[in-house]
Amino acid sequence: MMTNIKKVLLVVLITISANGFSQTKTDALRDAKIASKASLEMDFETVLKHTLPSLLDMMGGKDAALKVIASTFENMKTQGFIFEKADINGVSEIVKEQGQYRCIVEGFNQMVISQQRISSKSTLLGIYNQADNYWWFIEANKLKNDALTNQILPDFKTSLEIPDDDVKVEPIEN
């Protein structure tokens, strides 16, 4: 059961995304809030459009990722999964590093499954897609795993602080 919860958290956190037209902090915040709404509405097409392409490649491409995410959420839904909140609490200053505009997005997600409420404070790394004028996102905490980071973003270095996620699981009392 915790494996499914972790999968859902991973999918939610790496896929929160949004439409954008600029690499400014204001636009990144607006776009991240739009992404939260897309996550709550389980609009996976929109979510995957804004997922870092190298992560989609690791998942077997967009179509395979869409099937996995949709199937996982459908299975969780049959087990009573309810996505209660997906909020964006802030965006760091935008920095230009290694030829990319980047920021850290602070988020809060809350969901219920199997008589448990899961609350997660987490961060995403936003990378501005200059070619298409919108932001890609990836769960920032995953970048603390060097092997995974080398697959997703080879030679990645950043001055941005990537805090640890804070996940709480509480039983729901009737």
C-alpha cells in the first residue's frame, strides 16, 4: 500500500505543470498554480506536456507514461483515493544556469486513501522551455539521487537550494 502511495506522490509531484509564456517569477507562479488545478482535475495530457522530456523518455515516452499514470490513478480511485488539495505556496527567484532558466516551486498536496490522510510539502524544479515558451517541472528531491540525476539531467549543477520533502501520514478517525 505504501508503494502505491509513493507512486502517486511521485507522479503528482513530477507532473504538476502549467502553461506559460515567459520565464519570469510571476509567470512561473501563475503557471504552477494552473498546474495544480490540472493535477486536481487529473488532466494528465496537460500534466505530461509540461513534464521534463528526459523523464518521459525514462518512462517509455509520453504515451506509455500516460497509460501508467492513468492506470495508477484509476486503481487508486477504486481503493478510495481522493485528491483533496494541490496548492502552490511560492516560487524562488529565477536563475540562469547551464543555459537554462530555473526555479524552485514550493507545493503542498493532500490526499486520502485507505483511511489515511497524506500531506506532502514538496518542491519542484522548474526549467523554462524557451523553444515553446512554457515551464517543465520535475520533483526536485529526486535530483538528490546522483544516478537518477545523471540520467535525467546529465552534468546537472545548481545554486538553488533543494529542501527535503516533508510527508505526513495520519489515520482518519471516524
